Amino acid sequence: MSRFLKIEQNGLMTNQGMPNVNMRNIIVDINKVAVHLSIKEKLDFKDPRAGWTRNSNILNNLKIKVILCFEEKMTKNIINKKVSILQDFNKLDHTVQQILSISEDNIPDISSLFKIKDSEGNTCYDIPYYVEFSDSRMTKENPSHLSCIVVPYLENTRRGTKDVAAFSKIGKISSDIIFKTSKLMKKSTAFYTKGGKLYAGSVHLMANGRVMEGGGHSSDQGYLKTRFVPNSKVQDHRIFDRIHEIDNLDVNSRNKEEKAQFSDIHLSRDLNENVRFLFGIDCKEIYRKNTKFSKLLDSPSIMSQIAMGTSIRSIKIFRQRVDEKNEGFSRMIASSEDRSPRVFAPATCRENGALIGSIEEASPSLKANASGENFRFFSVVDYDVSSHTDGLFEYRAEIKFKDNTREYLQSKTQQLLESYNILKTYLSTAIIGGSSPSSNRFNQDFIDSERKKKDNLLRGCIRLYIENLILFMELPTKERDQISRTLMNMTHPISGNVDGVRFLMSLIEKIISKNIELLEEKDFLTEGKSTHASTTMSANPYVDIFETTKVYSREEELYDAGRSRNTGVDYLQGSQQNSRYQGLAVIPTRQWKNRIAGENEKYLNSSKDLRLNAQKGNYNLNVQANQNTFVAPTAIYFGETTLDLQGKNSELDFMSLDASLAKRSETIKRNNKDTFAETATSNEENIIYETANFLNEKSVSLLSNTEIELINTMISGATDLTSTQEAELNVSSYIGEQAFFKDPEEGDAQFQEAISKTLERDVSKAFPIVSQISPNLISNEQTISNESRNISDKASSINKTNEKLNLQKKGNIIDTMNKEEVQDVPNQIMALTALQNPSFISDNPGEFVRNYKNNAEFNIRYNTLQRVEVLTGFGKGLKDPIWKPLTNQVDNTEGLLVRMTPYSNPDLGVSDIYDLPAYNRYFFLGSPGKTAMSISGRTRISLPTSTMYIYPELLNSSLSLLESSATSKGGTRFKRKVKPQGITAAPTTTTPTRTTQRAAATRTRATGMTGRRTGGTGGGGY
């Protein structure tokens, strides 16, 4: 007796004396639909007359019609009795039928059949029957609609007379929807009485939407409660055709997309001339190109599992000189390894006590949805390179990995073997006293014992099978769910049978054999593979180590030890950097916030918003909106000279450094080689002296206006001058007091052209220095009077700055730029429009001005601004980083990878004129993580819930098509009269097939373990 079952007996057994016929399983296959029927019988062996099987009238006249319907409208009409159930459905377009004749000869020994005994001691037996349809409409694609309808009826023995109906009684109409709108019905309905008993009889729908007992309404019927449960009747065997693909497995990845294995090198130089850099690796791509079984890596969840056991056996970083003095010698600066899978050991390398280099794993913090789960990043410091004063160097990374794919496949195969043995024991227990051979289903004692244990056992085996199946097969989630649901229905105690268990075992056995075959295959390591900048150590299939190499040799990736040595700009207050990390500089978040607050105070005198009033409009400057997006220099280094911009500086400080930096910039342009900076020009006298010497060396004179007028007179009065003499006297060879260029950049070119006949080309490079000592050389207020110079009226950078930042001018920034453009202007520059810096305010009328007096300060403070960006993720791979401006959201964030790039805005006259390197151009804001690789969950496999143990034949999936014929609010049901249409031809009859042990065995031999599937029943209610 089952303590779990509580069944309402009247609805279970008969309907007006007729036995109820229910569908236990519906098996769908290509060109075929099989229906397993269940008829309940309650016998009292003390009363020979009890039960419908002992009623000769029923036995001699009972027919069962089984209908397949491919149209929803017709299904609805049948179950709502709008068409005669006894017409020949084989003559209609969307239906087919078979009719079973029940007789005493085809009813088995009932005492040997499966029986149900509920918690109240009620016992009934299950008499099974089987019908199979062949129909070409069942293809690989789901039909838009498919239902199965079963109805018993008694054939009238007097039907030969035309006045007598062809039937005398119709029993309960049972119906189930298999496909609805081309989707498999995954849910069924269970009905319960008010007392909590499971109800399996006829039902009708009330106008209020509630379900009641009985096929028609009467006062003694009660309402039923409905509960949705998994549909355990339908088994879609078509999915098993896909499994045959396992015979032609390819162990290589099907992903042919070429993605970078290594990121770009993010290289910086610190204040001590050490090189600090960060690079990343795409573990999935490296594994995919080099592992034995790269197909495993196509699944993200499997990739994560394999990554848990795949480790870096060694990583070595080398530096090599690649210019004309290249000696072919590689210097190893750092090396380390994973101390355990994905746990990297930081390391510092020394030689004779001297610090050479260091390496650690440092993973940037990316957005939650960023595609970086398979990336690892390593931060390196090259201390040894600081001893080199010249030379062009490249860096190289050599990484050896442990290939874990073979080991992973071995472990999965071992798990399958264990599952197979567990199922073998499960099957043996079921065969020996745990199943009913005549009914081909598990008996009630087997079902009720250790429910949870059996449930977990089957779930584990099915899950493991599918996990192994998708190792080398492309199996979408929908198909995985279909396999798991069908296998669960075929093997579960409540709905399955021993044939279903055998079938699952055969599937597992096939996977085991294939895995073993792959593991024993020789020369699997890299056959047919090639990887750019990656090599494999050995083709021995049992050597699970491979090596990949990356050389950063592109021009922009090289480090020039001689260029800008001891010269650069610090933006991070270097002395405050966190020294605990062995890689890129790490700036604590609090320190960064303090730095930004100090800069706001220095440039804006406040962190509060400013209202700017222009000639026509106005603008509210939200200081905090981009206060983190742009930074100004804190110090500039030039040889032994350091200009600390945190304190107070004089005009001479700016002019002297500006002159030296301008000279350096021009020298680099001319010679493509940097000057070795010792110290900047320190005072005005030295500036003038250096300029005069430079010009005298090139035979250039500084003349007064009087001298220029005299030369002009000599030229105009002379008639016998040679062309050479005329050229030597040409005024364009000289620089006078009133000579100036409105646009320094254009003036440089025109000045160079004017003196090209008497001076070498590089004389014009002195122009930036001259511009600082000749007050009339650059002025935004004067106009060109020297017509001989033919200077263009194009506005200079200085004029652009004055036009845009002076809010009283017509072309000011607020009145001529849109809101988005203004928002992208650094706070430091916007502060100038608010007259926050006294150096840039004219004496009269007190407006913004940039001129010869403050141009050096403008160059140093504003032409060196940097845009600050943060790495948020990657596009198509490591070579496609996504950088976004660093906004104000820096609270509670750690490990942001930040970079600085020069800010330039030609419309404002702002540009990176010095081309000075930024110290620690790449840095971490907050402490970086040590590993970025996330561990995904197990492969998603959906299995039906097992909260209910309900026999499939007691469920219904067609409630949605049942129509209400009751109209009163009180619930009184008015029966709709339907005139029987009769039948026009004798119904086709079929002798029923009993599901006996012999029949089941025959089907097993035909379609079972040696073929694709068994013919036994399946299903599962939970």
C-alpha cells in the first residue's frame, strides 16, 4: 500500500459503467507516433461478478478509438463534442484513427499486471494496450498542432437496422495535446478533489472558469483544484537521431575566428627610468590553438572547468636590443609560475644583489558584462633597463602551459563508468522484483522506496551523459533539455521501465567507448594546427605541456632608452604612489580623490559649480562632471631641472623651461633624435645669450627699424647690383624690431622660407626662443605692417585661444560651441573663462588674454593636459580594448586600469607642442585583483522537477481547449444538445496488442539496444 497515493476511485475506474481509457505514454518519432494506453480495473476476487472485465456485454462490444489530430480547431470540436466521435476520421484531412476491439482473448492474466494500492487500501490493476501510427507528417520539424484523443464505446449488436444507432454507449473522452503552436507541451494538469484526492474522471468547465467533476453538471458534483505538473506522457525520440553524429566527432574547435592571444603592451616609464608594463593573455584562445582537444573549449562552462586545472608552468620575460648595436643577447628580467591552477606567484629577480625585474598578476576591474572572463593580465617592472642611456629595446614573453584537456576527458570518462555501474545496479534491482514484466513498468513498491535517492541517481546519470555528449557535439540548450526530459521520462520509476534504463545505459556505453578511443589516439597534440607566434613543445600525446611566445616588436611597442631620458611630466605626485605592488604604478583611490580636490582648488579655487556668462548665452559649469577626466601636470622634469607646479612659479620659471623644451622639440623634429637634457636655461640673460649665439652662428642679424629703412633705400636706388648682392641686401634675410608673425606655426614656415637663401634650414628652429624675448614678435593686438613678408591672415593658436576663452568676444566658446563640445573641455581651461588665474587677465579691461608674457605658462600648464581614460572591457578580443573617460564614479572601485593621453583641441589653440612623455602613463587606480578568470557554473541542463509522483495516465494536457457550456452565475450547467451524426461507414478495427513480456522483448530486439531506442513505454511525473 502506498502512503503517498490518495485517489478518488469513482473517477478512476468507470464512467457510467464504461471503463476509463487513459493515455500513459505518447512516443513521437519521425513518421511515427506510438500511444500506450492504460485501462484500470478494480477486482474483488471474492466476488466473481465484480469489474468490467467480468461483464460479458462490455467484453463482447467494447471498442477503443484512438485519434491523431493535426488541427487545433478539429481537436477543440472533438473534445467539446461538436462532432460525432464515431465518424471515420481517416476520411478527414487533418485526422487519422485506429480502433481497438477488446475481447476476453486479448486481456492478460490481471493478477500478473501492475497494480496500484492507494493510502486507503483501494487496489486497481492496469491493463496496457499499444497503438502505433505511421504518418509522414511527423518529420524532423514540429507540427504546428498535434493531439491524441481516446474514447471507449460499446458497439450496438443490433446496428444492422437503420433505425438503431451504431453505438449504445460512449465512455469518457480522454485527450492530450502533444504540440501547440509547434512547441512541445511541457506541462500537464492534475485535478484534485476538495478532500485532496487525485481525480482522473471526466470534467467540465464552468462559466466562471473553474473545473468540476463529471462530464455534465449535477448538484452532487464538486469543484476540482488544478495543479500544473511536468508533462511526463510525451517522449520525443526524434532527438536521438542527433546523437548519431558522435560517430564522426572532431576534437578540434569549430570556432575558426582568429582572435588575438596576447593584448597590446601597455608600457610606461617611471620617475626612476624604470620601465613598467602590463600585458594580457586570452587563455581560451591560447588553449584553443594548442591543446589536444580544443573542441572542449567551445563551451564556456567546460572552458571554465578546464581552466581550473590548467596552469602556467613558467612565464619568462625577456628584453633584447634591436637597433644597430643589437648583439642578439636576450636579458631575462623576470620569471615565475602558478603555484596552483590560476594562482600566480609574484616574483622579484635579482642578480648579485642588484634588482633586475619583477612580475605579478594584476587584473583590471572591468564592467560586470565585459567579455574578460578568460583573460589574465601580468604586470612587469624592468629595473635593469634604467642603467641604459641609449638603445632601442623589445620585450618578449615566453609562457609554458599545462594542458588539462586530456586529464579533463579522462575524469569525465571515469565518471561515466561509475554512472554506468550505478545504473547497472539500479536495473538489476528493478528486474528482480522491482518491475511488472506483463505491464512493462516498475511496480509500486519499487516506486515508493527511496524516492529521493532514485531521483538523484537518475538525474546525476542523465546530467553526466549530456555533459559528455556536448564535449564534442554542438548541442543547443533546447536540444539538451529535450534529451534530458525524454530520458527522465523513460527511466524514472513513476513513468519509465527497464527498457528505458537499458537505453540510457547503451547511450552512456557508446560515449565511454568513443572517449577511450580518443584518449588512446596517437599524434593528437597539434596535427593540422598552426599558431602565430606560438609553438608546441612536442607531438607526444602524453606530454601535456605546450609553449607560446609573444614578441612585442612593432615600432610603437619598442622602448627607446635614449629618447627623453630624464625628461617627462609627472601627473600622479610620484612620491605618493603605492610601492607595495610590483608592476604598474598603483594610486590609492583616496590619494587620487585628494589630488583631484587639490587641482580643483588650484585651478578653480573651488569644487563648486560655476556660472559663466558669455556675450549672448550662459553656461553652468558642473565641476564634478569631468573632474576626473582631465589632469594637469604636477611637475615637469628636464635633466636636473624640476619645475614643481604645485607651488608658486615665476614668469622666468615658465619662460626658461619653455625655451628649453621648445628647443628640444625642434631638435627632435630636425634630427629625429632627442637631446640629452642636463639643465634648463635658468635666467633671462642666458636666454638672450643663447638665442644671439644661435643666430650669429647662422649669420643672422637683429636690426633696428632705421637700419631696415636704409637697406630698403639702398636696394631701391641701386641699378647695378648683381642678383647675389640683391639677395644679401633683401630685407627678408633679417629680423627687425617690428618684425613678427601673427601665427607662430605659420610664421615659422614663412620665416624659414624668407631666409632660405642665406641661412641653413635649421635657423628657423630658433624662432620659439626668439618669440619669448622679442615683445613685438608675438602680439594678438598688432597687425602686420611689413608688406614684404606676405603673411596670411589665418588666426594663430594664440588668437584662437583669445577668441574662444574671452567670453566678451563674439566667437567665445559658449556662444559658438554646442553643449556636448563644451562639456568635453577640461575644467582647467574652462576656469580661464571664469578668470580664475590672474596670469591670464588683462590689465584693462580685465578680460582673458593669452600673450607673450603668459604664453610660456599657458604652454606648460594647459598644452600638457592629459585626458584620463579607464579600460571598461573588450570588443572582439584582447586587441580591441574599450576605453571610456574616467568619470566621477571612482568611489568603492578598485583595480581600474587607467591611461593618460595628451589633450588637444585646435579650436581652442591647445595642442601637445612639447611631445613630452608622461611618467606612469598607464597605472592602476586602486588595488588590482590577482586573477580575473571567473568560474562559470556547470553546463546548463534542465531536468523536470520531481516534486510530484503522479502516474502519467492520470494527467491531462488539453484543459486549455475545453469550452464552458454553463452560463448561470450560480454555477448551474445547461447542457448543450448535440445531435449525433452517426457514421457513414463501418469503423476500421484493429486487434489490440497486449504489452506483455514477450511483446516488450520483441520490440527490444527490433529497436532497442542494437538500434536507436527501445519500444518500451516511458515518461515521468514528479
